[in-house]
Amino acid sequence: MSKISEVINTFYEKNILAYINMYKESPIKLVSLIIDIALVLLLIYLFVRMVRGTRTWQLVKGIAFLIIGTWLSGILGLNILHYILAAIMNWGVILILVIFQPEIRRALEQIGTNKITKFFGMEKDIATRTKEDIYKVVIAATELAKTKTGALIVIERDIKIKDIISTGVEINGDVSPQVLVNIFVPNTPLHDGAVVISENKIAAAACMLPLASDTDIAKELGTRHRAAIGISKESDAIAVVVSEETGKISVAKDGTLIADVREDVLKKILISNIVTKRFNEKENVINQRFSKIKNIFEKKNTNKNVLSDKWYSFCYIILCDWLFNIKFSSIINS
């Protein structure tokens, strides 16, 4: 036990304490250390994210166990075990190149192409992604209309509808016309109910929606249309309905049903209400905020007033950022 304590004390003095003294003498080196650690952690994170969920993940855990075992055997003086593990580690580079050949090749291909942003987790612009999802919903609705397959697709906007999502079967998958069409195939487990698209994902299927009970709603409207109107009244979500009797496509928004829309009209309605209006509003708020700040700085007052205005503008920036993040957090996450 005393030997282990002596080894730990020696390691602490030669490594940790020596590093602390070095950074005390030269603080500038601390900045480079922080950058170094941050880059290493970033690379580890990207690598783990790339291999997690694959067969390679089990090998990664095995290699990590081997590295830790080699390190501990050296510290604890387990010479035979350390020699064996060190001999294996000497060939580790070659083993890694062989084992992780597909992953390394994919990473290098991404770095050498325009997929570098995807490799580092920087996805497409949120407006572009939302437009692509809308096109996929329109394609799915059109295909379902051709076969007169009933469908109800709800697209979440600013107001979250997690209570509705919780009533269905969680999917959390990418938006795809093939998946949407397959969900509503008759006599399948998920065809009865609504699909909810939230944050550019198919959040859940077979969700239960509130039914509209207004007396002025046409009696010939079925349960899907009433559910679409109901969810559009209780939230700002937009619902796309495909009638299984007529094959016609309808859109419900703000408690109003727009019946029998063509493919191009459906696309325009969804893009206008989900992308154009919302993101233009976001841009207008930013422009108004900076125009107010600019006007503050352009005031011609005394030095004291100018200083006061600058202080006010600084506080105004902080307040606007806070209010802006609260108001548009749902847009950014959609």
C-alpha cells in the first residue's frame, strides 16, 4: 500500500506540480494549453460521434481499456503485464489503420469535399432545411392523394405541442416522403392518427388531436378534417389532410380549412406560413434593433449625454438579445 502511495506522490510531483509551477512562471502558456485541450476534446467528440452506434464502437471501448491498462500497469509497477500491453500498443497504429479503415476513409473524403461542414456538425441553414422538409411533405401528400389514402400531417411552428406528441408513438426520424407514405398505409399499426413534424424531425405518429366542435363546420367533413381544424385552433401548427374518400388535399391553419388545394398551391401555402413570414419577421426585428442603436449613437448631445446614450445603448443590446432569444428560440429549433 505504501508503494502505491509513493508512486502516486512521485507522479504528482513530477507531472502535475511541475506543470502548475511552469504555468505560474509563464501564464501565456496557459492559453495555449486551453486551446490544445479544447482541440483534442473536439477531435475526440467528433470521432466518438462518428463511430457511436456502429460495430466500431465496441472496438473503440476495447482500445480505450487497453490504453488505460497499459498506463496503470506502468504506474503500479506491474512489469510483466506492462511489457505485454506495451508490445501490443507498439503495433497499435497499424491495428487502428486496419480496423478503422472505413471510418478514416469516410472522414478524409468529407474533409476533401464540401461535406466538411457536415463532418463538423454544421448543418444546413434552418430555412433551407425547413423548405426541403416542406417539399417532402408535399410529395408525400400528393402520392397519398393519388391512391386516396387518408392522412393527417401536423407541422409544429412556434407553439410547442409536446402534449400532442406524447399521445403517439415516438419516431424522431428524418422527414422523408417514403416514410410518411408508409406510415399511412391502411391496416398498419400507425396509420390511425396524426403524424407530427417538430424541429425538422418526424417526432411521432398515431397522435391524438383535439376535434373541432364548431357548429358551422360542414357535416360532410370527416374526423381527420375536424382534428386538423382543432389543432390549428389550439396552436399555431399547420395541418395537411388527405381525404380517403375523395383524395383531395386540404390545409388547416388558424382554425380555417382551405379545401381541395393543388400541389403547387399547397407548396406555396406551407412555404409562406412556415418559412417566409417567420424568418422575415426574425430579420425585421434584427434590423429594427440595430437601427435604434444606430440612432442612439448619432444623437448630437453634450459629452455627458453621449456617454449616457452609449451606456443606454449597451444595456439596450443586452436586453434585446435576451428578449430576442426568448422570442425566437422556437424558430431556431424548428
